[in-house]
Amino acid sequence: MRNEPIDVCIIEDDPDERRLLALRLRGTHLRCVEAADAETGLGLIRDHRPCVVICDEFLPGIDGIELCRRIRADAALDGTYVIIVTASSDRELKTAALSAGADDLLTKPYDEQELKARLRNGLRVGRLQERLRQAAVTDGLTGLWNHAYFRELLDREFARTRRYGGGLALLMLDLDHFKAVNDTFGHETGNLVLAAVARHLSSMVRDTDIVARYGGEEFAVISPATRLDEAAQLAERIRATLPDRVQVPRLPDLRVTASIGVSATDDAAVRSVRDLVDRADHALYCAKRQGRNRVIRSDAPDAAPDPFGIERVEVDRLQKQVVSLSLQAKDLCLQSVWALVQALEARDPYTAWHSRNTKYYAMELAEAAGWPEPLRTAVANAAMLHDLGKIGVPDRILQSTDVLTEDQAAVLRQVPLLTCKILEPLRVFETETVIIRHLRERFDGTGYPFGLSGTTIPVGSRLLAVAEAFDALTAERPYRASRDIDAAVAVIMHEAGKQFDPQFAALLAKVALERRAAWCGRIRRSLEGLQRHVLAVRDGHRGP
């Protein structure tokens, strides 16, 4: 680590030349250190890690070219920009300097402006490399150390503890039910939660502690000079304060909790870095199994690793296989439920067409919004299934050719909740059920079932509401004619900020303009198909 931030190290054996060069550089507000020989200069470079080294070619002891080789041989000094200053015009000497790893050459007597220009180049390269190094070891979302650098820091701290004594503790923290946050409110909200948790963790620890993003929604804290009891107390403070301190704007009811596993080197079972990580990891999974939102120490009876030595890699592999099988089962289940939706055509010929079209528009909007594949799939599934609850609506309402009364409209408003009741036993549709349940919420907070408003409404529900309304407006009904695209978009834009999320209303207007030909064709085919279906049903009732 640097003792003091330094820009330039000057290595020059001529005291007058060295003093003049330092004076010129300090006039540009650069921070400098000086040395009269290569050995002293190398020590200063290792202590201060300057961006640029300006070194004379001929020095007492080892020369500038050999110093350059030693700098390049030290991985800790990788990226140091070296300028060799020489009074010789010998081509071979210049070639030797560049071959040793020098970045630039400056021939005496040099022009002051040329020196400053070359120095600026070196500083620019050095600062760019520093930014790249920083990006390589930090997590872009939270600003914490990333997983790879966390392991390097943990190895370093463990080695220091073994060499000099003292304790070392590790906290492994995993946010509870974080997938539900992403699925319900969208990944942008999930990112806000992760960033807020990172800030909270950084505020709760000491300056000597190290906080890292371990991966996904999992974080780690390395606590030097800390024993298991102290680490468990820190973990409990973090856990207890997390729900109150981690708040997302406009989502006051979102409660963030975490499960934490704690291990330390004073646990007799910890003999290596791997033991420290494994025991904290096992304690974390134990906290999950016991109900989440709790702290478990590595010396707790249930937190010990499996006595039979079951490999986590095998467990993870089998878990992935189970997830794959679950997804296959979900697809089969989706096909079966979709068959039920299509069966509703016998009672309400508009339902299946409406579900197909709503899915189409929802997928178009979700793709235009740049949503990740899992969320796009969930919204598409919800669009397919959202009308399943019509199975519980009386035929006299479904088949009415008149404008619905207020009581009849109230019955139809219950369809999303009836759909949720039907889907409730199917846990594979948990995300879709949340989206459908809040489909009739309004952006201004006057909807139902819970009167949610703004971004407290699940993001999938807000998008699906716009897609469903657009298809309903452009579809033909017995009691009214269909609207064209412009008229339907105008109605939805008029309700932006009231019934609909303005963001998705604007997105609909944009995509409808870009996809106008394709959407006009789909509306036309839907109307023609519906008319054929109605005629076929009517002719079937008439008999031969």
C-alpha cells in the first residue's frame, strides 16, 4: 500500500540536475520524491508507487536500464511508467532501454516543454491503468470489492493472522427472498436494494474491515483482529438494522432481511482459508433452513459441515438438475392450463383471442424495455393465463351483447383474483400469480385489490395492464366497434398517470408507431378469425 500518494519519482545522481528537475515539476503541482541512486530509488518506488519514474541512464551502482528491468520484474509495480533520460544518441543504448521495459526516452539536453508533454503522457497512461485496475477489482453496481479480489484479500489477511497472531472473522450474508424482489418489482428495484445494502454494510463496519459483494445477492465481510463472539455481535447488529436502514424510494413496505453465517479463526475447526469460508457458508445455509432473517455461528451444532463429507459441488449439480426438471414441469403445466384457457372459447369466443394478443403486445413491450429473459417470460405467461378466472363468471355476463351494468362489471373485475385462486396450488406460477393479482391496480392508487400506487405496483403488472388495455380497445365487442391503433393509443395516453404507468404508456405509443404495420396486420387477422369463429358457433347452433 502507498505511504503517501506520489506522482513522480526522480532518480538522478547529479544534485543540481535533480534539484532543477524537481523544481520544474513541483511548479506544475506534481508530488515528487527524489533519489541519487537506483537502489534508493527502487525503495521509494516500492513505498510510494508513483505513476511515473524519471531515471537517468547512468547512475552509481546499478544503471537506469537495470533498474528498469527490476521494476518490470516486480509484479507489484506493474504499470509504472518509466522515462529514461540519456545524454547519449547511441541507437544501441536506446534499443537496450526500450527492451528493458522503458516506456519513453528523453535525450539531454531536453526542452522543458517536451519534458512536461512526455510526463503528461505518462501520467495519463498511469491514471488510466489505475482506473482499469480499480474496475477489475470492484463490483460495478455496489462499488464494493468483487469476488475475485475478496479471495485475494482474504488470503492476505489469513496469512497475516497466521504470521503475527490475533483473530480473523468472516461474515457471509445472503438477502432473503431476493428473487421475489426482482420478479415482483423488476431488476432496477433489485439493483437499488443491492446498492442500499452495500452502503449499509459499509456504514456498520470498522475502517479495517473489508466488505465485498460475493456474488448475486450475497455479501461478505472480512474482520481482522476479531474473534467469533465479536463477529457474531457485529452480524446481529447488521441483521437487526437492515430492514429499517435499507429503504427503496416509493416502496416503504418493501422489507429487506438477510441470513448471516459467521466463522472465525478461533473456531478450532478452522485451519485454512477454505475452512473459514466453508464454515461461514454452512452456517449461512443453516440460517436459511431455520427460517431466514437470523445469524448462525459456525460453532452452532447444526452449522457444522456434513459429517459424511458430502461435496457441495455435487449438491449444487443436483440442485441445477432439479431446477431444470422444474422448468420442464412448468412448461408442461403451462401447456395444460393454456388448453383450459382455449376451452373457454366455447363460452366466450373473445377470451382466447384476447389472451393471445395480450401476450403478443406484452412481449413486444417487454423486449423494447430491455427486460431480462426471466421477467419477459413471466409477463408472457401471465398474459396467457390472466383470463383463466372467467371460468367462474356466469354465461349471462360473458355472453351479454349489451353494455355491462356496474354490478356485472364488478364481477368481471374479480377475474384476476379468481385466476390467482385457480393458480395458487401451482407454485411454479408464483411470479405470474403476483403479476396477475395486481393487474387491476391503478397508477394513481384508486385501483384494487390493495390500492397500490406508482412503482409500488409490480412492474410486470404495470406493463401487462397497458398491453391488455390496448388489445381490449382494438378488439371488437358485441356492444361496441373496435378502435384503430391511434385511437387506442390516445385513450391509454389520456389515462397515463391515472390508470396507467406513464412510462409504459409512452413505451406503447413508441412501439405502436415503430411496429404499426405488424400490429395492424395482427388486429385485422384477430378480427377476421373472431368473426369466423362466431359464425361457426352460430351455424352449429342452427343445426343442419
